[in-house]
Amino acid sequence: MRLEYFQMVDRVASLDGEAIVVESTIPDASPVFEGHFPGYPLMPGVLLVETMAQASGWLLLKLMDFERMPFLMGVKEAKFRSFVGPSTPVTVHAKRIHDGSGYAVTQARIEAAGKRICDAELTLRIMDFPAPELAAAMRNRGKELGLA
């Protein structure tokens, strides 16, 4: 198994109240595309869900002033409407629709060239950071993305 760094968000385009918009570009080349699929590379659906979860996570981190960490716990109503391949710029929208009892729920979607690619409702558990190194890394990455 080969795993790459799971940094799915390139930059935060906007943050408005309970909603965030992030932008990313599917890389030109990745070992993921060697098997998914040879001769017809497509971004795997599970990585699109991960991208929506990360956008949601960045929103929640900012709303909580980076004091607690959201972890993906559930995915509901995930729908895939189209495919995305290498070099495709995508826009990810996420908004918080519920917060309480240690959980937050977001609605998220990915678009490419104004066309909806996928969407889902995501449940994230809100917890204390399990390690100070993780808290520091998230704050640093948040600054890089424009959430400072």
C-alpha cells in the first residue's frame, strides 16, 4: 500500500460565518492514478469525500479558534454525479448545519467548472487535540491556507 500526504486543500478562498469555500487542483500525476484507472485516471470517490471532510474540518477548526480538533465520524447521503481527473481545479463548499454534544454536522459539495461533482452530509466529532504536535501542525497548516 502506498499512501501520500493527505493534504487535499490548496487554499481557503472565503470564510463567511458558518461557511467556507476552499480551492484545490487535482494533481497532474499521483501513484493513486496508476491503479485508478490505468489509461483513464480518475480521482477516487473516497478521496473526494476526504476533500469535503477536510474543508469541513478547516471550517470547524477556525470556528473553534483552533482549540479543539474535528475528526470525521460519519458520511450520509454521499452522491457522486460526475468524474474528475488530473489537473482539474475544484471548488469545495462546506457549511455547518449542526453543532452540539461533541459533534458537528456539515453539508459539503465539490464543483468543477461550475458543475456539481459530489456532495454529502458529514458528521465530525469534536475532541481535545490528542497531542500538542498535532495542534501546532494544524495551526501552522491553517496559516499556510489563509486561516490565520
